[in-house]
Amino acid sequence: MSVARGVEVSDIQTLDPRDGGKFMFFNDPDGNPWAVQEVRGSVGDSPA
């Protein structure tokens, strides 16, 4: 997956669908790895 500004990011990963958390991963221009996590207010909430 590629974001509009040219940053390569991983596909969105759901580690456990029961907790509702989703992650994507990327490296910044210096090579530092990052993880972005979607966090819901409570388990079972719909994503915004």
C-alpha cells in the first residue's frame, strides 16, 4: 500500500478481531520503524 505522499506502508492488519484493534506499519526516511494503531472506545464499537 502506498500513501499519497509516497510513504510505503504495510497492509492493515487485524491481530485479533475481538478487540477491534488494527495496525499498519511503515519506516520513516531515517529508517526508523513505526506502528500506527486504531483504538476504539470499547470493544465492539464501530470504527469512526
